[in-house]
Amino acid sequence: HQHLPEVIGHTGHQQGNAVFSTSEVRTVAGSRLAGLIGDSSQAQCYHHQAIDRLGDGLVISARDSDGVVEAVEMPGAHFVVGVQWHPEETLDDLRLFAGVVAAAREYATERADL
């Protein structure tokens, strides 16, 4: 992880006192996340650390305007998407939850057919 105030020079990602900051995140074209939320989304952020090195098999699927990694995913996996923001804080990001539900439904259907 990286401590954001030291890396990007400001504390805009975490205002403190449980106040969320809004940050535009841009998705990587062709990523699963882009398929769910489009080219960009207004993300509700409340973090002061970010990904420094990706884990094995993970790829970046979104960054904010500072270049901070805001989302990762694992291509080829059934459904592995991780976001750094709080999608439960905005109606726009219900699309992420719809994607999880759709993937779970698809997985259940595949398992039932075995």
C-alpha cells in the first residue's frame, strides 16, 4: 500500500470526520468494471492508503484523476472485482451490486446444470 498524502501531496481522498470525498474514477476500456459502470463514475472515497503493487493475476481496472488505483479485477475469473471506494454510498454505483447479483445468478445456474 501507499500512504496517499505522501504520494500525491494532498488529503482529498479522506476529509476526516467520516466525510466522504467525491472523486471521478475512469475505468480501463474492455474491463469487467467498464462493462458494469461505463467509462467513468463519481466515487465516494474515504481512504488514505492505496494499492502500491498488484497481487498475482490482478489488473488495474480504474484510476482516479491523480492516477491512484481505485479498482482491480482478475481477468478469466468468474467474478473478481475490487474497488477502493464506497459504492454503497451512491445510487450510481448500484450497478456494481447488480453485477455481483448477475454473476451469482449465472454461477448458481451453471452449478445447477452439473
